[in-house]
Amino acid sequence: MLKHNSLNFLFMQYKTTMGKILFVQYPKCSTCQKAAKWLKENNLDVESRNIAENNPTEAELTEWIDESKLPLNKFFNTSGKIYKEQNIKERVKNDSTKDLIKLLATNGMLVKRPIIVTDNTVLVGFKEDEWKAALV
């Protein structure tokens, strides 16, 4: 039997293979709000996912990190309260990749946002030029 996280991962895979853009965001984040506005202005059809309510799973994070070609530390919300309070900067230096991915999967507020996931692209953070090149 599949666990909830496995079902979530399979559903996410189905959505992105159907040509939908997955927009992982936090509605109260001003950068996510700018990104949402940009997506709307560019008439891009997205499936929006609130990272606080539906945190990425270990399987999703593992795949996204691999597909993005970015170093793991780029997936941490380094300006976030939890990151600072728990001194996660030191853990990023010392912990294994597996342990860091597990940590990211525990709380959406640790994850850098917004994230865009398509069939062939994973973008982390809102950089308009990157998004335009990849999505428009």
C-alpha cells in the first residue's frame, strides 16, 4: 500500500507530465506574490501549492534537487526565522545530503520559495530572467 507521501509524489508527477506547471509558494511571501503576478501576466497556467499546508516530500525534494542541478543549500530558506533560530547553517555544512533532505521535508518554512516544477525544469526562487527563459 502506498503512503500518503508516495501518493502525493505520484500525483505531482502526473500533473507535471500533463504539461501543467507546479507553483510551490507561500501566499504571505512577497516574492511569491510577485512571482504569482508574473505568472498571471504571462498567461501561464499553474497548479498552485501552498508550501505551509503541503510541504514537499523527501522524494519530491530529491528529484527537484537532482533536476535543478543546483546545490542542496540553494533549497534552504536562509532568510527564514526557523533557519536562523535553529542554526541550520551549521547543519548544512556538516550533515549528509540525506539528512538535510529529511530536514527540509519536515517544514515548508525551511524551503526556499517559490519553486517552479515542469516536465523538464525546476526553478528555485523568483528570478524573472530565468523564469522568462524557461517558461515563456
